[in-house]
Amino acid sequence: MTNASPLETVEQITVVQWCELNGLKLTAIPNSTYTKSWNQKRKNHAEGVRAGFPDLIVLVAPRQSKDKQGHMLCVEMKRQKGGVVSEVQKEWHKALNGLSSPHIEAVVARGAQEAIEYIGSFLKSTPSNPF
């Protein structure tokens, strides 16, 4: 029997479900369009799709936040084991974290549990993880 790490997609879906259960506003960033169409890829690029931007943007409203401040959390999801952060992803994290705003933060989460713990650390009360 193998102890394979869940796929990044499975981990991300778990985080999205947890955020929605806890009333958090979020969106996923479709950095990669899985298409063989070069026309679609050119259109996406022209519209501003750029590789490496974090997978999830989670907003913690001031009313939800333990410090009564709003936060924009940029979460790059990786598998618990074996996920590699690319150079382009590192550049985006550096740019986001370099905005000198304590209310915008980019992180890499290795698995759903790590992402949930990170996001939960900004909340007034940390909900339990039902997953």
C-alpha cells in the first residue's frame, strides 16, 4: 500500500470548500489553460493571464478578522510532498510580499491542512476543519 500525497487539485478543492463553509470570499486564478489551441493561449495572454500567480485569492473582511483589519491572502497550493515552487511563482510571491502592506500576503501551502491553518490564523475564531 502506498502513502501517496493527494493531488494539488484535491487539496485546493478542500480549501475552497472550507473557505466557503466559513463565509470567506475567494477566487481561483486560472494561470494555466489546459488547451492545445495556440489561439486560446494567445487570447489568454493578451487578456492578462500570467504564469506563476498564486492559485487562490482569499479575502478576510474586517468583520471576520481577529485584528479587525481586512486581508488579501494569496495562496499557492502544492502537494504535501513533492510540490515544487517555480522561479516565476517565487517572483510573484516576492512582488506581492514586497508591496509593504501588512494586509496583503503571499504564501505557499503544502496541502489543504496547512492552507486552512494559515487562513484560519487571520480569523476571529478559528473554525474546526470538517474535512
